[in-house]
Amino acid sequence: MKYLLSLIAALLVSCGGPVYESPNALEALPLIPKPRSVVSELGGFGYASGVAVIAEDPLLDDLKAWVPEGDAEGAASGPIVLALGYPHASAEAYRLTITRSEVRIQGTSPAGVFRGLQTLRQILAASTPDPTTRVRVLPLGVIEDAPILSYRGTMLDVARHFFTVAEVKQYIDQIAQYKINALHLHLSDDQGWRIEIKAYPRLTEIGAATEVGGGPGGYYTQEDFLELQDYAAQRFIQIIPEIDMPGHTNAAIVAYPELNGNGKAVSPYTGTAVGFSTFDARNEAVYTFIDQVVQEISALSTSPYFHLGGDESHVTSKEDYVFFVERVGEIIRTHQKTPIGWDEVAQTDLGPGSVAQFWSSEKNALAAADKKMKVLMSPAKKAYLDMQYDSLSPYGLHWAGYISVQDAYNWDPLSYVPGLDADQILGIEAPLWSETISDSSGLEYLAFPRLIGLAELGWTPQSLRSWEDFNRRLTEVSYPGKQAE
Ligand code: ACM
């Protein structure tokens, strides 16, 4: 027996260093979104600073930089290994295995490995330091994980108030932690036009110089857009550009009055009303303009989608609206993009495979499915991040109701619209309109923690979700804007 013990001790020493034990089980850690399957094993993995990182495939070399740092010097139990070849239908699936001798993240693709790295970061943050060495000790086990929806997004309205490149990058960093993979930028509205179009310079000289409340506005140069897109792509997030039309177009019309279709004199607008502006659907110059705008943005954009808006066109006649949306849909397809529009576009023949973003009308969502369009789930009553939490919220509106953290979490995107087939659902998106916010602190207040719950709705099967369990995990983690306890 004595011999056996010394043999084991010698083996442990030859395996390189101390043996760690985790007091927590992997299954009990507050991971968000909740993974599909977590199996705990007894033991621990010492995660010291300077832990070795190995990429088994050159495609993963860039991802080595994302492996989180341990926060105490000491002996690590082994390397962090990044690998491909996890067999699963989703490109974002991964298996994370923690043994006494390595942490292995195996993805179906680099995107899967990146999602797994977010889980590793959360495990590390929730782990307990070894009482003597202070080296963090990860619990052992295996996580197998994949999203239920392939599109899990948020929208930022940079038109009502402009957000700088640095502010958008900060938001991208934040959403990446919850495995969100789409950022829709609402780049134009009545109050401002926010992207440089080389052939129409007055859009930014004049159209970008306003915002809600009379502030200075701003815009992204084409280089800025590419910089944001690249920053997001490094986090496996696509940016979907939106030019909202035929309504919500006052800023463009102020810059180029020949686009106007409502017959009234135009002036810059810095209020928060909607539904008063429209492009002229029967003027060819309007389509020449739109073709150029779509062409310039599509040449920059790597997203397969182009969002044409199409909401709240209250001063466009129904005939003109249908004619306009179908014509713009054709322009978008000419530039090799798939059109997305707010749910009103389901009243047109935008074409099979195009996307209706359900925000208001279940009838429109069902009509879209009938027309073989895909539906993106953004019901205002649940998913609008700009709604106040309650009547005391310092930011936000409440026309769709107050939305508590629990309300934002307690619904199922796959069954929310009765009669809508889950196969028709492209994904979930949480829009953040910016009438009442103009900087990162307002943004964080409204987005977090509700967006974290919405991220889980798009990732985790309904059978594994419960408000009580989510709320417990939420209280145990830190997130943007959370008050220190
Ligand atoms: C919207 O909220 N007008 C899409």
C-alpha cells in the first residue's frame, strides 16, 4: 500500500505539479446562455497565468489571443487546446472538455471555438482560487453546446442619436460575451443619416448634422463602417446595415429634396414623432438614388442581408408602398443581398427567402410565412430594449408596455406567434431604439441585463430554460452596468 501511494505520488509529480480540487461542480456554475449539456466530474484544473495555449489547426491561430488570462502565477495543470472537428450541424457548436491535464475546446468551425471560449471565460470568472496558491481551479467535466437559432441579434439605432465607433465597439465586445452573432445598425431615420455615400455627399454634410434633441449628430465614413465590420467579424458577429425607407426618410430628403414624396416643404427634424416622411415612390430619381446607396453599402458589407426598413410609412399610399418595397427588393437582389424589412413588408411580394422582422403585427408575421419569407422575431412587447423596465426607469419609452427583466425572458420565440411554423423562424433580434439615450451608459442601462436573457432565448432550448434558474445565474455574474454588490 505504501508502495502504491508513493508510486501514485511519483506519477503525479512526473505529470507536472500540484493536484487541484475544485469545490464547485461544473453543472452549478452560472453560465449564460445555459449550455445544452453539462456533465460534471470530480477534480480540478489549475488555471495559472501563462497557461500554454495550443491551436491544433492553423485556422485557429488568431483565436489563441482570446484565451483568457489566469490571474495568479503558479503551476497550470496543462494546456488550453483549441481544435476543430466537433461533429454537429451548427457552425457555432462546440465541446469543452476540462480534465486534470488539459482544457480542450473543439468547435465545428472557428466560430464554434470562439463561442466555446466565451463559456471558458465565464467558467474562469466563476471558479474558486486555490486557498494556498491563489491559482484559479476549474471544475472538471464536459460541456456540449449549440444554438437553437442561427441568427441571434440586437439592433442599435444610431440615427435618433449617433453612437461613435468606440461606443459601438464597446457594445460589440459586450454582446459577444453572450454569443450574439448579429448587430443590425439602423443607419438612417428622420433625425439623421449616418453612413457616407460617396455619390451623394450632402447625405452626410447635411443629413448627418442632426439628432434627437438638437445635438451634433455624426456619421460613419466608409472606412469606419469597414472598421466596425472587421471588429465584429473577429468576434464572429455580422453587421446588417439598414437604410429605412420609404418612411423615416426626412434626413435624406432634407439633403436631397427631390426625393420627397409628401408634397410639403422639408426642414431638419430633431423630435421623436414618426410616420410623416416618405420618398416619392413614382420618381425614377428616387430609384437611381437607392440603387447607388445599396450598391455602395453592399460593396462594403459582408452580410448576406440588406435591411430596407419599410416600417410606419403612414404617409405613403398602400399602392405606392407595395410598388416601392418590391422595387427596392429587386435592387437589393441585384446587388447580391437578401432583403429584410420590418413586418409591414409582408404586405408586398418581396419574394421567397426574404425576411420580415416581426415587431408589431402577428398578421404580418403569418402572411410572411405564407409567402415563404423567413421571420425574424422582435416582438416589441418582449424584445424592445428601449421600453422602460417600469415607470421609474430613467431612460426608455413605454408605448409597447413596461418590460421587466422577467418579461423579456419569459417567452419562447419559436411559439410566440400562434400558427407560425418554427421552420420559418430565422432567429431573434432585440432592437434598441435611441430616442432617449445618447451614450454608452444609457445604452447599458436599457440593454443589460434584458439582452442577456434574450441571448439565452436564441441559444438554449425552451425545455432547459426557466426564469428561476436564469435569475439565479444572473444574480451570480457581473454584466455591463451591474451595480457592484
Ligand atoms: C419600429 O419599431 N418602427 C419597427
